[in-house]
Amino acid sequence: MGFNTTVVVMNDAIHSIAKDPHFGLKLADAVLKLQLGKGKVDIEAGGHVNAATAIESHHADFFQAVLVGGNCGEHVCGVSIGWRAEDKELELLKGLAYKLGYKLSKAKTKG
């Protein structure tokens, strides 16, 4: 099914991005660098050295959790679940809990 890439766009740079005739090529280059394992890649436009940042790239059959804030993003967890899975959020939560050394269990409901 291909690959997906997470990109954070700095809204303050949107006018520079709109005026940059090479932004598409810069974005494509950043995505290719991610796939080569280069880590996060900043994309410049106008006077903005990080008008956008390519965060991570993954196969479309995987789901990824990415935290976004502070003009950046961070890949925190990924799990291999089918894209039709009913509980995608639960599986990602379990994966993140496991990564942090926790075991997740469902809370007892009051009845």
C-alpha cells in the first residue's frame, strides 16, 4: 500500500511556503532522507529554516503515535495492526505503555 510520512507545518511560515516555488522538491527530498534513516528533517522556506519538519515515515500498514507541539513533533510509538482494526487507539496505547515499562489493563466499571 505504500508509505506515509508525518510532516509538521509551521503556520507562521505558511506565506513563505506559498511563495517558495521549490517547496515541493524540498519536501520530497526531506521524505527521501527520512526513508534513509536521517532522523527528523527541517524544510526551509523564505527566512524560515524550519518552515516544516518531516518527522517520520512508515509503511501504510502500521499505525504511529506522534506528539506534536513546540513547533516540532516526535515519533513516540508504532504498532503493526491492520488498517481495519477496530481498536487502533487501544493498540497504540498498549504499545506506548509497553515502551514505557507499563502493562495496561481495563478499569473495572461501576455497576
